[in-house]
Amino acid sequence: MDKNKNYKKKKQQHKAAGVCQFQWRPVSVSSSSSSSNIGESLVKDVANESEDGHHVQEVIKVAQVVADNSDSTISSCVLDDCVEPMLSAEKHSHSLQVDASLIHFIKGKVGSAQKRIEEEMAVKIVFPSSKNEESIVIEGISTDCVTIASEKIQAIIDEAIKTNLDYSHFVSLPLGIYPELVDKLVDFQNSILGINYVSVDANVESDYNEETSDIKNKGQELIEGDDVAVELKAEDDNHVKVDSTSIPFVSYPPKPPRLPNASDFGIDKTIFIKPATFHLTVLMLKLWNKERVNAASDVLKSISSKVIDALDNRLVSIRLKGLLHATVMNARNRKGKRQSKNDSFDARGVFKQFGSEDWGEYVIPEAHLSQRFVYDENGYYHCCASIPFPGKEACKMQTD
């Protein structure tokens, strides 16, 4: 009784969700049975289970298979929501384009989201076998099952994009193409990390060692010389009385305090940007598949002529001063133990030293649709599309 109740409850839940489910009644088939009788029996049986008879056509196909194999007795079987039938109808499938960055959202924690959809919708989700593929395949026994499963997966993707997915692309104005600017950024990094102060620390330590060495030598001379005023009096065979007032005292200079270094302020090499990627950011984008990347590329290219007209053949240039134009340090880049969502570093000393730094004036040759975390052979972010600005050719000659 409990099994029957559970099955009926489960069947009602599936009907409410639009899930396709067939129940195969016991049918005895002998060699003398006619195919028409078998077909009629199966169609009638399943039609009673489905109020609208939506899947009768599929059952007729199964009935034909039964008739063709009517030389044996077919035992009863139940098509559950997560088990393929022994005699299944035609498989249906749907391909859904999904970027690799979204796959783990569809799978869920320890595969929980994937398993839930597969069990509820009687489908199988096939994920890409390599990072180069950007689509998943949903397989099921009917178009309804596959369609509803696709909608559930799309809902997961939409929510991930809205709340959890990081930016994948951005529109940038490249500046790391200028060697002199790259050199300045390298010097900036070395200065902050204290690389050019190593020799100063070494000299301080050397001076300290020389001073202490001289004092130690003088102390040894006082103790070992003939003029040391130490009075020893023998009280008995086991005790010696020493007149401490006559012993000279030697004082050593205090060890100089340790100079603070970059790590004391939460600064390490990993939080500095790579000089070759230096740029100005115009717009951040979330483009999670090729279709959207292509659409963004088309939009950028479509405005090229309007941008040229607006500039009226004038160069696009910028003068960089201080530390407010572009990112040179970012705690999100940190690698190691300190990495966390609330990671930070003390930049007061950096602003004090470089707050009014003049980095120079540079011509911007073009705008890029850049892809994060992917780099071209020149070390800059991978360019998905670009539009030129006036003077690009002259700028290229300068950078070369």
C-alpha cells in the first residue's frame, strides 16, 4: 500500500510539472497474438493514464516494436522518471550554448543541481568533453521533457550571470604598447618593493658589525690586559670573593631598528599589474558565450565610422599624472595566504611618494574589446575586436 501511495503521489507531482511518464501494464504476448490487438491494448492503457492523450502517437510506435517481437512473452515493466524503458520511444535532444565559466553552476555543489534536473525531468545532461566546446546537450524521451529541462537550466544560467558571474570582457584603451611607459611602471614596482634599497640596508648592517667588533676587541683588551683592576680574595678553599666595583663595564650600541618593508603594508609583487597590460578601462562586460562576444564585436565595429567623424581627424591622447587614471596595483590579483574577499593593502606611503608623479603624455591608437585572463603574443589582453583612432599608423611606428 505504501508503495502504491508513493507512486501515485510521485505521478501527480510529475503531471503538475509537465513531466512525461508512461506506465507499462502487464501484457502477455504469444506468437499467435496479432499486432493490431497489442497496439490497441497499449494505446488504450496509456490513454487512460494521460488525460489529453498527448503521447499516444509515441506509444503506437512502441506497440509496433512489441508486435514485431511477438515470439516471446514480454514481462511487465514500469518506466520511471529516471530510468530508460526497455522499449523506449524516439529520443529527443536539445543543444544549449554555455560558456565554460557557467558549467559548474549547472552541475551545482557535488553535482546536486544536475542530478535534481535529471531526476525530475527524466533527462540526461551531457557536458562538453573539452574546454574548446561551448555547449551542453539535453537528452530525453519527449520534446516536453527536454524543453522544460532546458528552461530550468537557462534559469540557473540567468541567475548566475546576475549574481555570481565575474566580468569576462571589457572595452579598453591600450597604453602598455609604449616601452618608455612600461619601463616607468617597472621602476615604480621596484621602488615600492624596496628593491633599490637593498644596498642601503647592507651598508647599515656592515657599519653596525664594524662598530660592535671594535668594542668587543677593546673589551677583550681590558679583560685580558695586566692593568685590569680585579681584586680576588680567598676566603677558604671553596670560595673566592670578587670586588665587582673594580670591574670595567662595557656598553654596546643598540641594534638599529628594522626598517619597514613592503610586506608590512600588505604589499607584495603579485598585486602589481603586468606593465604590458597597462590600459584605461571604458566599459566592463559579461559575455559568457561566443554568440554574445560576436554581438559585442559587431556593435563596436558598427560605431567605428561615427567615432572617426566625431574626432574630426584629431588624435586621442592622454597625459598621465598621479595615481588616479588606471589600475597599477590591485589586491584581487594577490596570490598566497592573504587572498580573501576583503583583502586590502596600505597605500598611504605609495600615494605620498607617487601621488604627483608625471608619467608622460601618450597617443591612444585604438579601442579594443579585450578578453580578461587571456593574452596575445605581445603580452596585452586578447583582442576580440577593435576600432582605429586617427593617427594609428604614426603611433605604430613610434611604438615599434
